[in-house]
Amino acid sequence: MKDLIGIIKEQIASFIMVQRLAIYQIRIDNTGNYLGSLWEILNPAIQIFIYWFVFGQGIAGGREVDGMAFLPYLLVGISMWFFMNQGILEGTKAIVNKINMVAKMNFPLSALPSYVLTAKFYAHIILLSIVIIVINFYGFHPTWSYLQIPIMMFSAYMFVFAATLLFSTLAVLIQDIHMIVQSLMRIMFYLSPILWDPKRFLPESLQILLKLNPIHYIADFYRAALLKDEWFIITHWEYTLYFWFVVLVLLYLGSKAHMKFRNQFLDYL
């Protein structure tokens, strides 16, 4: 627990610096692009259109999914996925790609994944705000369940942070980790209820198995809060406990590995 407490203290101490670096990261990510930061919205919009056309109009034939039109179902799920996928993939490479920053400023190594992740989180806030506006045109108006939005976004952030803390450390020790994580995320995309509803195609036993995937929990949480007027953390409190157990395990393993090897990172690189 000492390692985990140490990581938490470092995150608190570097919080302001992380926010500044995150904003700077967003700027440099779009440097040289004619449309600049607008690509943070255009790129997801193009992908969403393709998924809607292929899966919603093509495979699903325009039928409803989980009792609603396919587009709002897709928008809420995919906006969550873009953040988690990009956050985990970019966060995994954070220490390897940005360790030279530590030599230039008083900055803890554990905060490198944090600021990369936070940059993606800011983009997620903007995209989710647009999604909320769009789903209103489909009859999904704000309700009291919207009060869960900060909780659901915090849950998503904490899972991605816990995963990247572990993966970014392993990426220094084992060069193939990023490729492994990339392949794993591709698998998770199709095993998670992003484009499809497991209740429609799978028996209950397989549905329970798929719910072991924490991304499944986040997808269900987002849709419950934004599309179903459901207090998810109350109606699914057992699932919530399981999710946070997974997050704590990842945080423990990540902090343990990070603290053990951080002084040797430069040797490995």
C-alpha cells in the first residue's frame, strides 16, 4: 500500500502541471493541421458515420438496439470507447516516449501517463457534450440520472489511469507490450457492447462472462445515465463493487511495478 499511497501523493502534487501539459499536448498534437484542434471532433465523427452506416444501416438493417435507435446507442458507447482506447494506447507509450521531460523539469515519472491521459480526457468532455446535444433530438432529454455523469467519467478515467500506470511500466521493461495492448484493445472493442447488444445475441451465461470486462461496465454505465434514466450505481451495485475491485487491483499492481523499476527506466531504455 505504501507504493500506492506514494503514487497518489505524486498525482496530487503534480496536478496543476499535469493540466498545463495536457493542454499543451492537445495543441502540439494538431500543430501543422489546417483545421487544428477541430480534428479532435472531425476524426471521431467520420468513424461514427462509418460505424452507423455499416452496422446500423447495413448489418442491423435500421432496427432498434436495446429498445432504442441505433445512432444514440452507438454515439454514447463510441464516445466512451474513443477516450478509453486512445487513453490506454497513448498512456502505455507515455514513459517510453516522454521520459526525457523528467530531466528538464521537476516532474514525477508516474505523472507522464497522467498528462497524456488528461489530454484525451479533455477531448472526451467536448465530444460527450456534443453527443448529449445530438441525443436530445432523439428524445433523450436530461433527467436526474445526469447527476451521475461526473461519477461515470471519473470511473472511466480511473480505470484508464490504473491500466496505463501498469502498462506504461511494463512497456519500458518489455518492448512488445504496446503491440500486445494494441491487439488486446482491438479484441475488447468487439467484446464490449459498443456496436452491438449482447442481450440480443448471447445466452445469459456468456453475457455474465463478457461483463467481467471492465469496459463493459463503463459502456453500460454511460448508457444507463444518458439513455435509460437509470441510477446505475444503485441498481447494479454488485457490478460497481466488482469494477472498483478491478481498478484497485490494477492500481496496486501498477504502483508496485512502477516504484520497483522506476530508478532503472533509463537503463532499460
